[in-house]
Amino acid sequence: MVIAIFQLALALGAPFGSAAWGGKYPGKLPRQLRISSAVAVVVWLILAIVVLARAGLGPIALPEGLTYWATWGVVLLSIVGAVVNFASSSRYERFGWGPFAALLAVLTLIVALS
């Protein structure tokens, strides 16, 4: 949910560009990346619903097979996100989003294994 809120702020023009998309655009992101952030909002909200459903806390019931595989997908996505953020030239991504993505990977792994 935190990622979706952050991406929504970026999509709406918040000046957090140095903390996103490699940190190459300090301030407001260019139009194309704001559109990408808007798409990311939808993706992260869907993934949050799926993982919550897997944990038995979801607002809607989803098929077990879907939640099982999609949750493992979120684990992998979070691991990749952590690696990419730790490797970023942006200090906000290295020291903020990197650890956040790593924590998300661990917590999602716990849900995936349940």
C-alpha cells in the first residue's frame, strides 16, 4: 500500500523524482514516467489484494491457486526490486526503497509459505 501511495503522489506530480525511477529526474517526473507511476498504482493495489487474500485478510475471496502463485510472484518482484534499488545511484532508493523492498520480500515470503 505504501508503494501505491508513493506512486500515486508521483503520478499526480509530487516532487519526489529523486526517490524514484533511478533518481534521474529530481523534482516532478516527466509525463511518461507519471503515466508509468499511475499504472504502477493499479498493479501494486492488485498485488496487495492478492497477498492479503493469501493471508486470509483480503477484502475479497480469490481462488487459492491464483493467490499461491501470485504471492510467489510478489516475492520474486520484491527481491528484484530490492536488488535494483540497492544498486541505484539514488541514495533515496539505496537507503530507503532498497531496505523497504527487502522487508517486503521477507514478509511476503512468510505469507507465501503459509
